[in-house]
Amino acid sequence: MIWNSMSDFWHMGGYGLYVWGSVGVCAIALVWEQVALKKRTEAILRSLRRRARAEKMDRELA
């Protein structure tokens, strides 16, 4: 497709809302996934640290 102006590019032959809306939704999904991954990783690390402390205390008490 050949665009004669930036306005033509943004309108995408009348499908601009669909195209740019899809791009926006995908970008939001990618950012959301990174944030969720970071939170899950932090939760797992907290759990592992808590478990290690509990095992250390069990060994000290035994």
C-alpha cells in the first residue's frame, strides 16, 4: 500500500481504528505480561526465602 501523506498512513485506508486499536491492545498485553511476570517472580523468591528461614530455624532448634 502506498501512502501519500502521514494522514493516509494513520487512517490505513479506512481501517486505522482497527489497525491501531489492535496494535495498542497488543502493546498493553505485552506490558501487562512483563509486570505480572515480575510480580510472580518476586512472590516465588519471597516464598523460597521464607522456607529457607523456616528450615534454618528447624535445624537450629533440633
